[in-house]
Amino acid sequence: MNILYLNGSPRKHASATKKLADAFVAGMREAAPSSTVDEIVLYDKSIAACRGCFGCWHRTPGVCVIRDDMGDLLVSFRRADVIVWSMPLYYFGMPSKAKAFLDRLMPNNSPLFEERNGSIRHPQTYDAASQSHVLISTCGFQTTERNFEALALQFDLLCGERVSKVLCPVGGAFAAERPGRAARTRLDEVRVAGAMYAVPKSIPLNTERLLSTPVFDPDRYMAVVNRVAAIAKTPPGKERTPPSNRANAILEAFAARYCENLEPDDALAVECAFSDEPSRAVLLCEARTCTVRPAPDGRTQTRIEADVALWERIVSGETSITDALLDGTLRVWGDFEAVLRFEDLFEGVEV
């Protein structure tokens, strides 16, 4: 099986959607080990906008008159048994480079008209009857409804029954270098879906529906996002202030219950500040260890600020960081994905 994997994100290899597409393709390869994968990053390619000149129909049939990377990409497209389209949702559609690629597929079609399934289409100039497609997309909002309809319909019109879809809301959950536990569970589910897809080249409808459910409670997710967005981006104070004995006990309690084994590149540095005393320090979570470091620290991705009593309630399990954020007793600055990960890293602690 020849798989053409099209990465249509402007963020290229840093794309949150790519994590899902990577998992899906990995599942396909587990089920069909002899498969070949040709991964194309569209934003690394020279793909001009279609001119609408119809030269590929009349002057040079089957060949675009524009000389750029699309000539080779058309050859790869025609040879593929499965085309995996990976792209984030942009204004309820696809990113501009992905749309330019799609428009430039026109040489694959004939100028003739034909009726197919009640619609008028241009027939393809190569045998595409066994070619199938997978659309994988994420959006930042917390639901699929009223978000993916236009993009999904476009692929339904283009591909008919030959397209399967993995449409995941809460795309920010997959954006971190090391996604949190809920996102990793979803990535495992997408990998399994890829393995299921490999032989029949389709995903059961109930599986598509499962993968479209948000990995966080939608109302809670929206409230947390809005709360973080409303807080000033830059926290005050850059002086180095070591934690007091009481604050240090709280931080050491976190460190003692660290429960993840991150790879070195996945290290997470969170600054913990105490609003009722001049104390702050950094919890550095890395491979097998969590250590308390002086603040500020150049590796810090986010800062969480609360009074000492609230920190004690958090580490004792009486409340959570997200609950405290929602009721306004805790403040967060910096990387929102780090907030989503932080509570995954520690078991319940007591001071």
C-alpha cells in the first residue's frame, strides 16, 4: 500500500494535527507493515495559486502550465493508494497552501462532464477507483458541531464514500511537545483507528464519532481558556526570591509525588509563586526526576500564583489548579498547554 501523507499545516512539524496524523499512519503501518509512506510538508513546497487558464485541459492536457513543485506532487498523488490529508481548521476551511494544492489537482480531471451519484463531475484521467482518502483535522474550539461542517462537506463532494474522517476538537490539547494524559489516550485511539482502517480502507462510523468527542469537558475547557486569556501575559517581578520553609515544603511535596518519566526534550518547567509572601521557585519536571529550582529560570513555560493556604489545599487534593483558576483564587501566565499537563504529572500529595 502506497500512502501519500500530506501535512497541510503552516506550523509544519510543530503542528498539533500532525500528532494525530502520525498516530493514524503508525497504526496503518502496524496493520500493513509493507506499506510505504511518502510524507510531504506542503508549506515546504513551491505551489502557486491556480490561474484558472484551463491550459492543463487544452494546451498541455494533464500537465499544468505552471512550472513549480506541483508537477512532481501530481505524480505522487496519482500513484498513491491512500491519501492522508492532515490540516488544522482555518476559518471553517483549510489553510491556504492546502487549498492551493487542492486547486492544482485540476490536471487530474478531464474537461468532459459526467453524472455521478446525482451530481455533475469532471471524470478523472487516471484510475482512481481504488484510491481512498483520510481527512485528519483539529480545531481550537471544544466541539465539532458548527465547526467542521464546511470542510467535511468539501471532502464528501470530492471523494464521496472513499473518504474517512478524524475530526478532533480541542486541538490545543495536542499542541504541547508532551501532551497530557487525556490527549495521549486520544492519540492511542487514533493509532488503533489507523490499524482498523488499513485493510477495509474505512473507519466505522461509531469510531469516527468517538474520535470527534472532546478530550476535556467542553464547558470547563472554555472557562479555563477564557480565564487564562483574561490574565495579563507578563507577570510582575523578576527578582530571585527563594521560597520560605512553608513554601518549600509544598514544593518538595510536589516533587516527591512526581509520577511521569519525561524524555529530556519533554521537560516541563513551571514557576510556582506565593502571593502572600515573597516566595517563588521552579518545579523542573524531566526524565525520572522533579526538582525545585530557584526562580526565575530561563526554561520556565508558565507561572502559577496562589496564596500558601491554597497551595496546601492543592497538594492535599482538596482542590485542583483548574478549579482554583475557575473560581478566581489562582492566576496563571504563559503556556496554556503547560497548565493542561501540570496536574497530570503528580499523584495526590499531602504536606
